[in-house]
Amino acid sequence: MNLEVTLKNKYMKGIILQLFLLISLTAFSEVMSEKDIQNIAHQTNSQIQGVDIGDGIISKGCTSEGRTLIFKYEVPNNWEPYDQLKENLLVDIKGSTQFAQLCFTKNIDVDYVFLKQNSLVKKISFKSYEFYTDNYISIKDHPKAKGVNFKIKVPIGWEVTEGITPNAVKILTNMIFPNSSYNIVINNNITFFSRQQAYKILQDNIIKYKNEVEEYTTLHYKEPQVIEQSLVKISTYPAVLFKVKAKSLDSPHRNVILKQWIILYEDKVITLLGMGEDDLYFKTILEKEFNYITNSIIFPEQFY
């Protein structure tokens, strides 16, 4: 028996929506604890235990372990998993955008366990980061892109708007935590540099760039301090990364973290700047989102 049709059954999607409704009872502004996840599993279990999702597949309920929600199903004796089971299930989960968004932003992993007479037949595991969307935006022909062309992924729950300043191309804003943003800025450079030349320039001038980043940051924040710096590669281009900690100008007790990547791209300078409050959300979720967005960049030579 093939489960492909069954997994697309309205009952499976209903289970996902039920879970979303239960998760939504928890405040969006808080980082969800393992105890919260345990409570959600308990509530969800009472809603779905014993439900027939089709073809004799019965839900055995939902439990949790740490930050993982575990859904269990009893399958008929003649059921066998098929090769694309995980891929199709992920499509269904991402189709329920709000559920996928909450799993990612709340750092919740999900396991699906299929049993025959209580013996394990198949286990499918998803890490929270797998619930990212695969949606790209392109800056090709954007009037402020200055001829630069690349694609970049936008996470679930983020809104894309136009940049405000003359060199700001796009701003990505987290819809749940609007104080978090990711900016794409493009400036002209003094001349064209090959990738080898760009790497050498960044390597020789990293301290100079560090000082300039701290000096520029003082225009918007107090007491900026670079707490991390490194030479990196974004796609196939050399770049330098600075992680800056600073204090808000209007609230001295509010600290922020900025992650800034500077890419020397031919005769342009691309700056990617992520900003968020220095809190548990940044440490557990937001920084991961910034890194994922940056590492998703595809330049024209990689298009297919």
C-alpha cells in the first residue's frame, strides 16, 4: 500500500492545522521552552489520538522529547514506506506556512514514527531549519543594484520591502519580531578587483575595516564593539564578516547585535547587514536565520 495519497489526505493536513492552533496559544514574543513544547504535545495528543487518517492508518498521538514533537502512527500489515515519503511530507508541512514558520522560529524539530504492532517500520525526522521556504528574490535590474545581479532566499515569516537610503536595495523584516531586519546595500567601488585581488585586499585591511565598522556604528548606536571578525566566502566571492555588539541610543539597557558581511564584488561593494536585539531569540534563532539568508546567495554564474 502506498502512503503518498494518504499523506495528502485532509486529515493529515487537519492534524497540522490543529497543531498550529495549539502552538498559537503560546505568546509569539516569547522563546518557547521545552516545557511549553511538552504542554503542546500533551494537548495535541488528546486531539489526534485514535484518529483514522485513511487507509487504516491510525494516529497513536503526540509526545515530545526535548525540543522535538513526535507523532506516532500505527500502519496496516501490508503498508510499506515509499522512497519520496519524507520529501512529500515536507511539501505538505511547508504548505501549511504558519506551522512551518512556528517550527522554524520556535526551534521545534518534528519526528514522524510509523509502527506495525508497536514495532518500528519507519521514522522520519525534520530539524527546525528544514522548514525554511525555498523562495528566492532577485535584485536583477533593480535601479539601486548598480548592475549587480544575484538571488537570495527569504525565510518564512519575513517581509521584503524597498530600501530607504540611495544605496539600500532591499530590507527583509521579521514579521514576528519587527525589531529584527536584514539589509542589502550596494555601493560603487574605486575600480574592478578580481576575486584573488579582493581576497588580498580584505586580508591586508581587515583591521582597517573593523575600525571603520565600529566608527560607522557609532552613528546609530553607543559603545559598539566588534566581538567577532573573519575572512569568509559568500558563494564564490571573498568577504569579511564582523559581528558587533552595541547599546541602543534611546535605551541604554537595550543591547543589539549586528552581523555584517562585506563582499568585494568586481567593481562594487555589497554589504549584508543583519540586526537584532541581544537576547535568547537572537542566540537560538535569529543568528541562524541571518547566516542562512547570507549563505543562500546565488550569483549569475551559478544560475541554472
